[in-house]
Amino acid sequence: MTATVKSLGEQGLLKIFRQYCSAVVGDDAAPMGATLPDRQMVATTDMLIDGVHFSDRTTSPEDVGWRAAAVNLSDLAAMGAKPWGLVMSVGLPPDTEIAWIEGVYRGFSECLQTYGTELVGGDTVRSPVRTLSVTAFGQVPKTQVIQRHTARVGDVIVMTGLHGLSKAGLELLLKEELKEELLVPMLIGNQILAGEDLVQAICHYHQRPIPRFDAIAILHKILNQQNHPTDFPVSGMDSSDGLADAIAQICRASKVGAKIHWRSLPIHRAVRALAGDRALEWVLYGGEDFELVLCMPLSLAEKFVNQLSGAVIIGEIIDGDRIDGLEMRSAFQHFAP
Amino acid sequence: MTATVKSLGEQGLLKIFRQYCSAVVGDDAAPMGATLPDRQMVATTDMLIDGVHFSDRTTSPEDVGWRAAAVNLSDLAAMGAKPWGLVMSVGLPPDTEIAWIEGVYRGFSECLQTYGTELVGGDTVRSPVRTLSVTAFGQVPKTQVIQRHTARVGDVIVMTGLHGLSKAGLELLLKEELKEELLVPMLIGNQILAGEDLVQAICHYHQRPIPRFDAIAILHKILNQQNHPTDFPVSGMDSSDGLADAIAQICRASKVGAKIHWRSLPIHRAVRALAGDRALEWVLYGGEDFELVLCMPLSLAEKFVNQLSGAVIIGEIIDGDRIDGLEMRSAFQHFAP
């Protein structure tokens, strides 16, 4: 039988890719070989396909553009890097409405402006399917690169915000009848919202993810006030593929285990209302929240969560190769689709 | 009527893109806003679609990979830049044979190794059509950036090698019967070839384009031996969209005209044999030769063509907005499809 992409699967494909790729550890963004005296250059790239990664049903062109930018910027933030610029290539069927691609550029540009960076180039080609490919470059001081493989036993695990809301937004966009479950006013961000405003605000979590450069800025501020540690004390990644995936990947790369403080794992009331008894599943496996999952010493973490509204310590790094007593693969796959 | 990509056309699309893009002049690669004291960072990106930019009929997977790398590296060379690294994202239908994508990575990697750079990241996604998106980053000393808009009246125009051979190779791949036209042995590179060897060698021009970093190295060597000129004396671009297009684009961006020395414009015998009375058309409009078209003072050009085998002075930059007496638009569109 001829091996195909389908028969090999994503992990198999990744293995082939890695044979040819110089970046050894799979961090959110790839370090580039080029050397500047004190800065590490990083690059990250994502390809988005109509019908796979976005759909007219759930995503306006402006939101497609915003997301395409935010997903890549989040990868830079997850390395502790600041953006230098982005390029976006676009493949379009000839019958694509101009209003659609203009909307995409508008949303993309809005996100870039929000985070102080810019579109520096691109390519526009004919394709049978609407395709966006975005690459972002950035730089990070060499002593402050956040990586996945440096979590240490004794570190605590911090998430920069709630999980499950992006999934909640997606479900609301797909199933209008779910609105009926949102019966009471709820606190979203720092506003109490109800009815259509509440629905919109939850959908926004899916449509307009936020790269957490603000969290990185607070982290750097705290670290700069401390004595210089010999090793950079923070490891981690973003939670684009879900909170459980982020924890599992950090543990696997760092050869450590983790213990989660289930009782202090916050679940938003909207997630409880919409997901019912699957609320924890949405939090752990919903994905696309684009928060940062960071490991650091408790003393640092306490300062960090004090200064970053919404950040929570959710567990700790322990010896071994298990997450909370579960063997890692099964912990990871337990609820996975 | 709703405006579509088809109704707006490529130029219209480009205009929309430029509203959102910070790179003002359309050089081969985009300068990034980020500042290093003495170096300009540049980035370039290309998207390649099955059936539009490559085809199993004319291109092996290894050649698809090589070309995807070479096209982007050529853009860096055209700016005078050295590569820092590349990322490649891949969209694949589930029934894609693994051998195909492995071949692509192999060819890509081979090209990168040849020019001393590396793949640093990428993305792999599901798509209904095989899609490659490559981004290359590089850097160039700020005083040595080659741009399109700085050609000066009195400069001569140099091309680093022959044109039309890529088109000749493509035609041979598409129409096997054309082989019959190659009746006599011919000099290709520095070898005299005949029969199937000759056919292969010509097809190679289409399948394995060469980014001309060697030409840039010679240029820098000559310039470093001279007194420091106040302005960098070289402008230009690569001829990916054809020799005529390169000349027209340089003239338009620099607000100058050009005079071509038709009698000294070399046409390879294979192009004459295969194209017949359309030989000049193939040379001017065939495209995808990925040579550099550079404008510089005669004294520099003489040293340059002496040291770079195959390089030829083909014309000069003149006052005005015409190429050889033709109004530029018609000069450009004369043979265009």
C-alpha cells in the first residue's frame, strides 16, 4: 500500500519535517541560526485553509485576518519575543469577492497596529481554495528566551487567563440555540453582560484572540527588578492547542511530570452553562485560547499573578513522567477527540 | 456587480495589498522596520499551488522543493542579501503520497545546503490542494542594499546570464516532440552536449534555477577593492518574471528609460532551435530564469562582466520614460500573454 498523508498522520508528517528542519526543540517559534551579539531572532509561521481553519459561517473576513495575525504573534509572545514584522501570502480563487480579502487585510492590519508591528511583504496567487500563510519574525534577548524544555521540578504552573471560552464562543457561533443556556448576567473581563451583549462577548474570545504580550511585559518588569538569576527561570508555551496539550508538551520536553490543583482551576460560568458536564473538557481540550502556560519558581509566580489580572497558579512541576498520576499519553488523550 | 479577484486582476489586488503593507517600494524582498546598527533585515515570501505553479507533469517533487527554495533565495540575492534561514508551510490533501512530500523536503533541503542556509520552521496542514508557502529572511549591510528605484541615467544594464533557457526547458518538458529540433551538439554551461544529455541539461534550467549569490559575491569583492563611493552604485532585481519585465520595472521605479543593445543580446542556440522566430520573445518574456538584472556605472560593469562568466552588458539607462523608443507599457505588453 502506498503511504499517504492520511495513513501516516500528523505526527508522522512532523517527523519527516523534522529530519529537514534545523530547529531541534519544537518551541512556538523557531530560533534562527543568525547571530546577533545579544539577541535571538525567532520566526513562526501558520497556514490557514478555508473550510479547515476558518469558515464564513463562524468568522467574518476581518476576524479571519485578525486571527491569522494573532495566532502568529501569540507564538512570538510565547517565546518572550517582540515582533519585528510579518509577511502574509494569499491564495485566492478567481471568484473571491474583493470585499472578503479587503476585510482580511483590514483585520490583519488592525491586529498588527494593536501590537505595534507591521506587514512588510507578501505574495498573492491563484488557488482553488482560499489560503492564507503568515510568517512572523521577532527577537528576544538571548538570556530571556522562553522555551518548553526548561521546566524544573518545584516550579509552579501559571496560566495567564481562563480557558474554554474560545470553545464556548465557537459553539455559540455554530449552534444558535445554545444562547438559551445563557440565562443570567455574567462577568466577562470587567463588565457584567447579559443577553446579546453576553453572546457577542463570548464569541469575541473565539474571533479575536489576544497575544499576551502584556503578560510578557509584566514578567520582564518583575525580573528586571530582581537580582540577575544565572538561569532564566521561566519556561512554557501558548495554549493554542489546548491547556492539557500545553502542560503535556512542556512536561514531555522537560522530562518532568505535573500535578494540577483541580480545585483552583477556574472555570468561567459561561463555560459551565454552555458545556454542562463537559465544562472541564472544554477547559482542558477546547483549544485556541492563546493564553500562556508558564512554569516558574513560586516566589516569582506570586508577584506575577498579583500584577497580571486573571493569571492563576494551577499546579506544579513534579518529578517523573506523569501528569497527576495519569500516564502522560492517556492524560493527554483522555478526552481528546 | 460584485467585484471579484477575477474582475479586479492582479494589479488591482496588489494595490489593495499595498494599502496595508509598510514596504513602500516593491523590491524583491521587503526591508523590515527593525533596526540593527549597520544591517538591513529583509524578508521575502512565495506561495506555490499545485496546477498553477507546479505540476507532476513537468516537475518532480525534488524539483518542486528546489524551486520553492531557489525562488525565495533569488529574491534575497537580488537585494544583495545573505540568507539567515527559511520557513516552509505545507498544505496537503489527505491522499497525498508521503513520497511526494519527502521529495519536496529533500529538494528544498538540497538547495538550502548548496547556498549555506537552513530550514528553521514550518507548518503542516490539511488542504484540498497541494500548497507550499516559503518565507526567507536575510540581511544585507545597509550601505549595500540593491533596489529597483535607484538606477541612474548613464548606468549600463548588465544581466548575469542567458535568458530564455528556462522557457526552453519548460517547452521540452511539455512537448516531447520538440526534442527533434535539437539536431546538433551545443555548448551548455561549459560542456558540449547532444541528444538526451542536451535535453536534460536544458530542462534543468527550468527545474533547478540558481540563485545568483555568486554574482553578488563578485560584486562585493570588486566594490571592496574600490574607494568607498558615497552612494551604493548598483540597482536592479531578479528576472523571475522575465527580462523585459525586470527592465521595465527598474525603469518605472527609477523614473528613467532604457536603450537595449539588441545586437549584443545573446540568444542561446537551443532557444533559437526550439523557439524558431519566437526566440527573442522567449528571451524577453519567457520568465523564470532567475538571473540578476543590474544597473551600474560602465567602469564597474566592465570589471564585473570580466570576472563573472556569462554576464553581459545589454544596454544603458537613458533619460525619459521609454524603453528603446517604445512607450513603456506597450514595450512591456508587446508580447505579453
